Amino acid sequence: MASPTQETIKNEPSLPSSSNSEQSTTNTTIKKELSNSIIKPEDETFEQFYSEVKAIEKRDSVLTPEQQINRLLRPGATYFNLNPFEVLQIDPATPFEELAKHYRKLSMLVHPDKNPTMTDRASLAFEAINKAYKILEDEKERKKCLEVVEEARERVDKMVTNRIQEKRAKYKNQPIEEDTPDGLKKALWSVTCKLFADIERLRVREESNKAEERKRKAEETTDREERTKLRKEWDKNYEESRETRVNSWKSFQTVAKAKDPVKGKGPALFKPPKYKPEGR
């Protein structure tokens, strides 16, 4: 079964005669290798897979600027472009010097200035290529990407071995997709893309959690600062009003003394009226 990259190429318009000649030569080489392939040990099969990918990448390098832009912006590109090796169409084992040369060549093809009729799409494609190159340019990041590829290889080895055994027991004397170079290549490509997608999901989730934590701390800090500010304002107003309160109390005492001139005299008692005999 052909990979998504191969299917895209089949649907693309035909290239100039020189490109068709080179593509035909490459296709002939790949078909010859596939026809002569036999079941080999896992390591040897994997090495064969990488050699085939390299041949395919060499063939894809003759894609026109429009075809490269369409490849980088095809449906599902957000998912596929998480794999920088897929974006730049290079073998993970490619030396960095060759990687840089291929990046410059590819970036020139999709540069917006070179594609004035599709500037917006070219800008998106150019951005995807730059992002992939910056990842692989960083030695630590490139090492992480290679670890992802190695992890994908180990998973595929275990998965394919178990699946081949199950299918051989169930479908005797029938061809098994995973037991062919194309099937192995498809499985490895799929698992590699899935691993990069899983890593991206974890990164986004971690960034989201960190953002929520920063937001929570910022709200707590703002609330604490607001309470502190209100407390300071209350203390300030209380101190500023101290003199007013003291004067008010003194005024109250002065008025009270003025109304009761006999200081220390007890409260007046009720006196009943004097009796007056009734006159006749």
C-alpha cells in the first residue's frame, strides 16, 4: 500500500520531461528493489525501509513549488507537520550539513516572494518548513526527535511481529501487508506521526496547566494586594480623622457641662404638689 506522500504524487500533474525521466528512473529502481525483496531479519528490513524512503525523498525533491505547498498544506497537515522529518522530507539519519542544504533548497521553492500568485498559502508552507528546521537545528531537540523515531521503530517491531503471527495463524497462505517493505514502511510512518502528535498533545496540556497555575497565582496576588491596599487606606483615614474625633469629643463634653452648671449635684427628685384645702 502506498504511503500518503506517494498517493499525493500520483494525483499531481505531470512534471516536465526531465523530471519525468528522473522520476521514472527512481521508480524503476524502487520497483526492482521491491521485486527482489525477501523476508529478512528486523534490523535488515528496517535498513531497507530507510533506503527506500531516501529514494522516495530524492524523487519528491523534484516537486514543483505549487506541489510542495499543496503537500505542506494538505488535509491533516497540522497533524503530519508535527514530524519535522516528514516536513523536510529527509531521512532521520541525514547529517545536519545535508539537512541544511535540503532546507535551503525547499525554502526557496515555497518562499512567498517566489510564489506571488499564492502568497498566503506560500507563507504558511514557508512557516512550516522554518519551524521544522529550527527544531532540528537545535541539537537537544533533534536528539529528542531521533528518540521518537527510535521509539516508533521499537513499537513497530513488537506490533508487526505479533500481528504477523496472528494473521499467519488465521489467514494461512495469504499475503500479509505488514510482512512487506511497503507495509512496514506504512506502519512505521503511522506510529512515528502518532508519537509526535502525542508529544504535542502533552505539551499543549502542560502549557495549559501552567497557564492556569499562573492565572490562579496572579489572581491570588491581585486579591492580596487589593486587601493590603484597602487596609492601608483604612489605617490612613483612621489616623487622619483622629484629631477630628478628639475635637468632637471635647466639644461634646463642653456642651454637656454648659447644660448642667451645678457640677456633682445629683439628679432632681420628683416633688408632689402641696395640698391646698378646698375653699367654700
